[in-house]
Amino acid sequence: MNAQSVKLLDILSECQPENEELAKISMMAVIEQMPEYQELAHREDFRKEFDQFLTKEKLESFTIDQLKNIQMAIPSIPDCLDNIMYSLKNGNCPLLKLTDRPDFMNKASLDVLSAKLEDGSGKNYTNISPDEFMKIFDDTTVKSLRKYFDAMPHHCADYGIALQKLFGETKYCISEAELKELDREYSDKVDDLNRIIGAGKFIRFKQRVIKAFLGLFFIAFPAIIASATGCLDTDMEYMTMLIMFIAVLIYWVKG
């Protein structure tokens, strides 16, 4: 139907406001002539949704009020789609929830979602293809790696490959910024643990030095006493040193 025919239908509809069937036909003709509608009809990434909401057969099933809503919503759909497609790999899609799911028959819903995505930036890792973009709104789609991070290799040389191996066919959209933050947290924990281990090793070394010093002192103690006082003969001195050596040995093993 060309533009002249659409205009004629619109005039006839205005002349017969009580004729709802004519009003529907006129409104459908206007919608089908909209440039945005023609664009959506040829977008492969919108094929499923177009077949669900916007085919001629679907339009025929709607009421006049629904058609009015669709007519107002259609100009907002292409921009909203572009924002979603961009944000899957470079924006705020990991922040989206089920409640953000767009209603393609409601202009306000589309405009709110576009506003939420327009200012987002930063790389994302995702296995959601353009033609299944609505998966980003599912609760089953993984959008945060925090509870899965321990299953990742550390330090990770290639996040993309690691995420593919970890999630397989499960849909995910993970922010690189979150991955780097989790990596920093992991590195900080490792550093803290190494400091604790290092401090423990130093304490054990210090204890061993003290034990060695005390052991040598007690072994030599009889000789020191004998030399200073002359109260121990040679045999008694050796016997006492042997006893002290055994005591020090037990102290080293058990102490």
C-alpha cells in the first residue's frame, strides 16, 4: 500500500469515526508505512520479536488502543535495540534484571531501558548472540562472576576462553571491570596469606635459634662450672654434659 492509499484510508477513517474496522485498517496501514517498522521487518536480530508482535497477522489481532500504543512505541525500538546490542559487549548489560525486560508495545518501557544503557561503557565477556539478546534479561543468565570466581584459573591469561570452559552452554554476560576487581581481591588475599606465612616462618626460625643457643649453653654449663669452681672431676663433668645433651635433645624434639 503506497503513501497515497494510506492517506486516503486515514481520511475515510476520520470521516467515519464510528467504523472501528476501518480505523484499524487505517492505523495498520500507517504503522506498516513507518520507516522504523520497515527497518524492524528486515533486522535479523529482531526476527523472533517481530514475528511475535508486529507481523500483519499480529497487528490484526490487536485492539485500536493497542495499535495506538504500538504506533507510539515503534520509533523507540531501533534505538533501544542498538543500545542493547552495543551494551552486551561494551556497556551496562551485566546490570540488567528481569524487571528491565522491555515491552515492545510500550514507548515508556523502551525509553527507560535506553536511558539505562546509553551511558554505559567498558568491555564485557558474553556468549549471547544478537538474535537471542532477550536472554540478557533472564534470571538464569550469569551476570556476575563473584560466586564462581574460585572455579577460574589464577592468574587468568585469557578470560574469554576460561569463561567458555566454565559456563559451556549457560548464557553469561560478565563485566571485565568486575573480573579485574575480583582478580585484585584474590591477589590481595594471596599477599596477606604470604605475609602471614612469612611471619610464621620467621617466628619458627627465631625459636630455633633460641633453642639452639639454650641447648649449647646447657651442654657447656657443666664444663663452665667445673672450670670456675673445680668441684667436678673429669668423669663427672663428662657425665653431666652427657645428661645435659640428652635433656637438650629431648627439648629439641618435644619442646
